[in-house]
Amino acid sequence: AILKATELVFICTPIAAIRSTVEQLIPHLDPATVLTDVGSVKAPVVEAIAPLWANFVGGHPMAGKAESGIEVAQLNLFAHKPYVLTPIATTPPAAVEIVEKIARSLESNIYHCSPHEHDRAVSWISHLPVMVSSSLIAACMSETNSEVLKLAQQLASSGFRDTSRVGGGNTELGVMMARYNRQELLRSLQQYRLHIEEITNLIERENWPALEQHFQSTHSARAKFVPD
Amino acid sequence: AILKATELVFICTPIAAIRSTVEQLIPHLDPATVLTDVGSVKAPVVEAIAPLWANFVGGHPMAGKAESGIEVAQLNLFAHKPYVLTPIATTPPAAVEIVEKIARSLESNIYHCSPHEHDRAVSWISHLPVMVSSSLIAACMSETNSEVLKLAQQLASSGFRDTSRVGGGNTELGVMMARYNRQELLRSLQQYRLHIEEITNLIERENWPALEQHFQSTHSARAKFVPD
């Protein structure tokens, strides 16, 4: 009964449970209530929920930690972090405004885009890095000379630490990204493989000027993603 | 003349200049003087210098910063960091002992291995990560939808920041790794490509249990390289 008077409900389950959670909620909700979620993939969620509930706004607050639980709660976790909203043509602007009000009060940086654009963008900067990083760890473990493997483990430092971090992280999250953003991730992986092939070819052909050019362009490009 | 009384000389030039520097030094050195270098690839250096100077010990102190110059000098930079020595069969033990004495005084963690083992180990944990990370940036830049590219740049955060760091770093260093550790790096890249292919296949075939297994194994493996 208390749900009848509720203006906004956040669905904060794993992506796989969003649909069934909404279905269980619906009988208890007033039609004016706005639903939103916090899933890190948007197209499958919006496709599943928008037909069930008119006042649904897909959302992705991009802040969080490796740890979970109330012990690691943090004040201002969302401040100055992206909060992506993915309304579609049928989403009522008033519903979007209600979610935005909360995001503004958290001091998040608000972005609007289509669910598809969201999924394609996070595929590049979040999901592909996990696959790349995890494959790096797997490749290192493939060293068959046990002396060399032991030495590699002893000598690994900040470069390896950073590059391997997201690939050695949360197992379920990695599977979830692949499962729900499969098509975009495969597209990103395909492009990525071409670039690994290209860099390999440059090294094989000992084309050092072209390799230097490559590193110069990735050096400048990185600043557009993560300005220091 | 002052060099005649010198016990130990550190060659701290780029790898490409080590040989000519040693050739210029030789006429001024006493035969008892020990030479060592700090190059980050060892086989080509040891192969070039060992025949020229009996008392040569290949070395690689693995500490440093992105910045250079006296302004960023740091006390205890080498403390608790690896210092790899790569003596070969013909290296006099007394020469190794003299370099070790310095490394011990810096509180470095000293490792001994063959030049080849060194190059193979650093190929995995230092040189391959640079290629992987740089290719990640290049792949992201290949996004042809300018709205999505802009969104990706806006949404990139700590995961992308860490995974792209070494690939957006020093351009000359990247070329140097590829140039002087070419054979080992190509071997590492070849293994890496197989792992990227495998992860792509798992996602294509929607084999989620195997993908979870893969992430579990890279999660545990990482701790053997960089214990937290």
C-alpha cells in the first residue's frame, strides 16, 4: 500500500532480475509512479521494461566500487560522476525530469542518449577493457617456462598492475557485460583484434617510424578520454 | 685519467647508444673497472658488450617515473624495487658482486637470471601490456559514429584510465621495447592474440559458464603477479 504513494522506484537488481522484479511490482504501483533502473547495459533493459510500464526511464549512474555492502557506503559517491539517462520516444518527459532531479541532487554529471548509443559507448570504454585486460593475464599465464613465469610474477609492477586490474576483477560482472552487451562487445572486439594485428605487423616488418606514429596517436587520443 | 681509478661505471644511455658509449670509454678505462648498464632489454646489450669488456654486468633496475629531469629526483627510488642482474658464463663473479653491493645499498630486491630469461619475462609484464593498452586506445578511436565516440570520451573513467595508461605513455619507450625485444614481444603478442580469439569465441557461442571460468582463473592468476 505504501508503494501507491511512491513517486519514484529505483530497481537495483542484477540485470537478469530487472524484468521479473518489475512484473512483481506492477500490481502494487500507482500508474503515475516512475520506475528507473541502474543497470550497466541499457538496450535489453529498456526493450523489456518500456512495454510493461509507460513511466520507465532507463538509467546508469556510473560510480561504484569493487567492494559491496553497507560497510563501504560513501558520502557523495555519485558527485561529479556520469549519470546516463536513456529515454526513448515514448518516455514521458515528466518521468525523465523526476529521475534527473535526483541525479542533480547527487551532483552527478547528467547525460542523455539512446539505449543503443549508451551500450556502444560503454562497450568501448568499460566492457572491451575488461576483455583486453583479462586476456593479458591469461596470455602471461600461458608461459610454459616455469622459471620465466616465476620471474615475470616477481618483476610485475605498476604497469602490469594497472593494465590487469579490470581483467582480474569481479567475475560475475565480466560475464554480465558479455551476456547483455554481446553484440556491441563483439563489434568492439573485432575492431580491437584488427589493431592488435596491425601493431604486430608493424613490429614484424620492423616499421619503427609507423610504430612511433601509432604510439604518438594513442598518446594524444588518451587525453580525450581521461584528461589529467 | 680520473676513470683509471674508477671501480664501477654505470652506462645510463638509451639502449641504441650503449655500444658506442662503451667503445668511447674503453681507451680510458683500467681493465679492472666494472661496467654495467640500466637498459630495459638485456640480450642484445649483453651480446654487444660482453665481447668488448670482460668486466661487464648487464643490469636492469626496475624503478622509474614517467617524468624525467633532476626536478623529479626522489630519495629511495630503488628501495624494495627489483634490480635484475644478468651475468653470463664468462662474467667474473667479483664484477657481479661489485654491482650487487650498490644494488643492496639502494635496498633493491636483487634477482639473477640469463639475459634471455629477463627479456622473456619483461615481454609479458611490461612490453606486451604497452601494446595491448595502446591497441585499446586505437580501437576506441576507430568508432565511426561521432556521437558515440564523444559519449565514450565523456563516460570513460577509472577502468579505462588504468587499462589505457601504459599505452598512452612514452612514445620512444614503446618503440624501443619493440625494437630491442622484438622476438620475445612477437611471441607474447602471438599468445595474446590466441587468448583474445578464445574470449571472442566464448562470447560468440554464448558459452557463459566457460567465460565465467575464464574470469575466475584470471582473477586468481593476477594475485600471483601483483599481490594486494
